Amino acid sequence: MLIPIALFSGALFGLGLLVSGMMNPAKVLGFLDLFGQWDPSLALVMGGALAVFAPGYWWWRRQGHAQCVLGDKLPDVPATRFDLRLLLGALLFGIGWGLAGICPGPALGLLGSLQWQAGLFVAAMIAGFFLVGRLQKT
């Protein structure tokens, strides 16, 4: 059941990104343009997602559940710790997001548009995954 539910969840997430316009890099860059024509719609999409998710997650945890419905262990909320790795990772993500207007979820959806920018972004993202994996082993 895990694979069909994961596929359905991913498709629903992608549909939400598409319907909300968050696959459009110009829309995302409009959100990041604080001193120009700022577009708050990304904040509303994120707030709406949290408003749907957070009460259910909170209720599920309050019931004493340590596993999700499919049986996997729910991840613990990591301790708030600011270190160099977190700072550099956030900085790299922010720079990439600000330059391209694309983040990982919409990038995968944009691959279907056959835009070379989406392909380049996904290739760089995959290279980053491998690089982080190599750096963590050392």
C-alpha cells in the first residue's frame, strides 16, 4: 500500500502546486521581490498547507501515536540547532531559489514542460544530493 499512497500523495501535491501557480517561477520570484511588486500568494499557499496539516498532526501525536497510518515511525522534530551546515545549506537553497524561482517540488513538475531550465535545475539538484552524500561520508 505504501507505493500507491505515495504516488497518490505526490500527484495531489503536484496538482496543488500547479493549481496554485507555484510551478511558475515568475510567481515565486514575485514573492521574493519584497521591495518591488510583492506577491503574497506563496505565503498564502504555505499557510493553507500548514492549516490543513498541523491540526491533524498535532491531534495524531496527542493520541499517543508514534507511527503514521501506514506503520512507519513518525520522524522526531529535530532540536533547534543553528550550525554552519544548516546556515550554508539554507544559504545555497535561498540563492538557488532566488536566482531560478524554482524549488525541488515544482522543478520535478516542470520537467514535464520540457523547459531546459527545469532540466538544468533538476540535474544540479541531483548533483547536490550526491555531493552532500559524499561530504557526509568523510
